[in-house]
Amino acid sequence: MKNSVDVVVVGAGPVGLLTAIELTLGGARVLVLERLAALSMVLKAGGIGPLGIEALRRRGMAAAIGAAQARSLSAMEKFAAPSAPGLGSGEPKYTKYSGHFAGLILIRTDAQKEPERRGSPVDQQAIEAMLADRARSLGIEQRRECDVTGLVQRADSVDVAWASPAGEGHVRCSWLVGCDGGRSAVRKLAGFDFPGSDPTLTMYQALAEVEHPECRLPHGFRYTSGGMFGFLLGRVFMMDFSGPPKDRDAPVTHQEFEAVLRRVSGLDVHVKAFENASRWTDNTRLVDTYRRGRVFVAGDAAHIHSPFGGQGLGLGLVDATNLGWKLAAVVRGEMPESLLDSYTAERRPVAEAVLANTLAQTAIMRPDPQSGAMREVVANLMLSDDVNRLIGEMMSGLSIRYDLGSERDDVGRVIGDRPINQLSPSDGAKLYDLMQDGSGVLLDASTEGKASRLVAACTPKIRCVAVDTGPSMLIRPDACIAWAGEANSTDGLQEALRRWFNPTLDHASMVRTESAAA
């Protein structure tokens, strides 16, 4: 029986949609199944880190991001206090704010290595909407109200069954990717282990208008003897350390929200208007592997953690970019299945580090004397530019470096957008302009295009661009630097090409290529 599609992606949230986009750009036939009937309007991420926003810009969504960001910044100016935390008088609001660690403000400093790489105050609903538009423009088929109920792995395929209001459905695919959230049906049906820690607290968030008899709620984060609460852009955020909820799925009522806010804040507040409330816990879990046979998991289906620092959305989007091009290359028959093992090898350690820092943030936010003392120590350490930079790079993901076996520090890192100084009439172009179609890029600073000739003999999936400054770089479709070489050297380039783009590449063919071009 011929497989109906190459890949089924379960979940039409941001991670599922970006996975489908990456696969489609790589030439795979994709079907997206989603349990919900429409886009969820539950409040989730209020912003996104630099690696997540860069992943979208590389795939043609820069204009949509700019429009959404302008709306968010306008709202921030409207709600901002006269002197926002960490900002000097007379400076534009929020220009130096780069996030927080356990509610302690991170400030953009001159010590940062790449200050132009920053997150964006674009909320999850806006991101999901622009991804849905991009998926439609690529003709990706999406079926909503399809609740996956079963899967069977075979030697060369996966059978997927679902239930919907229209009845039961079934599809056979070559590969299955579960992007269906923290309670992933795909993860459970495929038998992934999901070890971790149970929840200890309850977090709330809602759009609310809150009044105090004497003043409005203070702007920013506040620690109290009952927990922590924050107020920003009309969102009220609370951490209640009295324990996990009895029923996490029960609707958050106005009465419950106001009672918890009074207890946590210690203020006689009144919630005048209230909508779009949600609750979370600090449940922290990570799958043992991101792949079991022909089934993969990504995003919250692979890792769940508390939302401190807003790392979850970007973490999942980079999962999608890492897996998508690799799986598409295997679907095309150009790369062996062994390439797919690098997905777990590269992404699982990153998630492990995020889980660790969110657990650490929970520990120093608890309303007990020991945690308070540790929080004060951390706050004082963060006054140092170097400490602030290190924590900021950890929270943003910019410190990530995959171990690709190179001693060069730039190899294994995700490269940001930059002018590329082409030696061609198209001067002024930027790197991400060359990656819209999902291709890799060679920035070639070698004499007479030596590196480009090697790449052209290997694969058409890499766009070669002669540049006037070094080093030369081979950049994978997920923007990871796979190889870099100084001056006119191409040492190691053939090995990188074989590893990531063409395993059949042999030394003899490369010698013939160089001789013919000489």
C-alpha cells in the first residue's frame, strides 16, 4: 500500500505549523491534524526569544512580525510606567529590557556579544496566525477537529487513526511528528518515556482590570510572603505556592482569580474586568529520546516546564527548524535515516538546560527565608554586566552551541541575520534573504570560488554566495554553522558536506571537480 503522505504532523500550533512549513519547503508531502476546531485564544506566551523570531524571519514572515511588533510596542508605551524597571530617566522605554530571570530584570548591556539579536514582544496568537497564513500559501493541507486515537508503526510506514465530528479517519504516512502539546497523544501512543517532577504550585494569568482603593497594581514583578505577582500590558500574572490545582482543566472563575490575587499580593484589590484566564503548574518533564522509530516529538510534546522567562515557544520553534530540513532530506532519499539521530543529540541537551534553569527560578521565587536570601544573592550578582550577560544569553538561547566536533567556537552555533557583502550586483542583501526557500548557504570568501566549486559538486540544496570578507561558512537550512574556514582554506568542508548534505561524496569526485575547474 502506497503511503498517502510523506509526513503527518499532529498539532497546528506554532511548532506544528513551522514543522510542516520546513518539511514542505524541503519537498515533503505533509498533512497537519489538529484536535481544536479553531485557533486557541487562551493567553500563552506574550513574547518570543531571538532564536524563535529569527526562525520565522528566515521563512518569509519578517513583514508580519514587524506589523505585530509595532502593535505590541504601541501597547507597551501606553501601559508603561513613567520609569520602567531597570531603565534610566529620559531613555526610551523598554529599549534596554531583555527579559527576566525569576522576575529579576535583565538589562541589555554593552558587554553582550550580539546586541542586535533580541526577542520580540509578539504574542503567541499573532505568531500562530502568521504561521497559518504561511502554511496556506504553501498549500499545506490542515484538518481540524481530528483527535488522534491510534497509531501503528510498520517497517516503512506509520498508520494514524483519528476521530472527528464527521466520523473516524485513517492515513498511512512514512513519518509522524507529534507537536500536540504537553499532553501529547502521539507521545503516549508511541510509548515515549516522559520522566520528570510533579507540580508543586499554581500559576495564573488573565487580562484583567484591577483596582486598589488607593492605587492601581504596581507595574512589574513583586515578591510577597504569599508568592509573586506581576502586572504588564493589562496581563495579571500570579504564582501561588500553596500547591498545584485540584483540577487544572476547570475554568478559572472571577471569584477564584480575585481571591488568589488578594492572598498573593496582600492587597485589598478588586478585579473589575476579567477575561481569557488560564492556569499552569511547574510540572517539569523531558522525553528520553526525541525519536522512536518513525515517530518524532517536538515542542511541548517533548519537554514541559514552567513558563518562567518565556523560553518554551522559542525552544519548540527551534526544534521544528532542526528536525524539518533533516527529515525532508531523508524523505527525498538524499540522506540516510542516521541523520535523524542528530535531532535528539542536538536538541535534547538544550531542553535539559532550559528545564534546569526554570527549576532554579522556581527555587529562588519561593516565599520562604532561605529562598529569599538566595534571590537577594542572585539579584546582587546580576548587577555585574558579565553575570547579566551570561544569564541573558542563557535565557535567550544565544549561548547554544551544538557539538559538531569542531574546535572553532562559531561552528555549531545558530547564526543571526547579517549583511553578506556579496561580490555581485545584489550588494546589500542579508543572509536571511537567501534562506526563504529553506536552502542552506555557503558564504564563500575563498579565492576564485574554490569552496563554491566543492559545494556545487555536492548538492543543489546550498546557495553559494561569493563574499568579500571571511571566514567562509557553510550554513545549514536551520542557520546552524556547519563549517567555517579561514582565508583560502577548505579543510574540513568535504567532511561537513558529506555529513549534512551528501553521504555519497568521495574524495576522487572532489579531486575531479577541482581539476576540471582549474
